[in-house]
Amino acid sequence: MPTINRIIVTHTTSDVSDANTDAVFELEIERRNGQVWELLKNPDFPNLPYNEREKGRTDKYSFDFSNDPINWTSQTDMRIKMRMISSNDAWLPKSIFVIGITSLGSTPPAIVLGAHLSWPSTDWFDRGSNAVGPPGRKISGFSGFS
Ligand SMILES: [Ca+2]
Ligand SMILES: [Ca+2]
């Protein structure tokens, strides 16, 4: 199984009304232990030098785990979530891709951890009392190939 030194997340925000947000997000990497999902890492998404998650715009994030690489055991026993941790300003993506970069010289050099070509238009991220969706959603795995 691959050892992952870096994770790249690329997402595009939907064009629909209020899809944009200025909220802060974290990445959550979890491993299944029996019936329980254990949190391994939860780094904040880095701040990019412009206004992120605006309508129709694509944002790219890189998470460096080279000091403590991730042993990616399988797609069924590992998962990656994205969680809104500030604001009540809902966000709706229209695509999300998650790439794992393995250690230098290893084969394969990268693996696709998540591919959501058409993120479901109902699957908002949100927080607060009138939230239109949960703050955290799984972004690993595969969906929406149409
Ligand atoms: Ca919004
Ligand atoms: Ca924004």
C-alpha cells in the first residue's frame, strides 16, 4: 500500500446563488478501527493569496505530510473529509479532486484518492442553526462521472 507524503485538493465552486463562502475549512484524514473512525490528522486548509471559494473559481491546496507520512491502507478503511470550521456562510462546490503524492521514486508516483467530477448540487457544506448541510463531508471516493 502506498505511503503518502502530500495531498493535493483541487475544487471548483458552483455558480449557483450563495455557493461562494469565506469560511475556513480543515482536512480530516481518518482510519477505520473496527466500527470506529479514528482521526489521524486534521490540518487547516492553507490560506491562498486571493479570495478563495468564489463562484466558478478553482482553488488548489497542498498539504505536506512528509514529516509523518500517511500509510494509505485502502479506500474502504481510510477516508478524507473536508469540514467547515468557521462562519455560517454555506459553500457548494461543483467538483472536488483529491490526489495523494507518494514518496519520491516509488510506484505509482501519485494515486487518485477522490474524484467528484459533478459534486451533487444538494451537498452543501454549512454550519449554524439554519444550516443547509452538515459542516463535514467525505471527499475521498468517486462519484459524479456524468
Ligand atoms: Ca455562501
Ligand atoms: Ca471567498
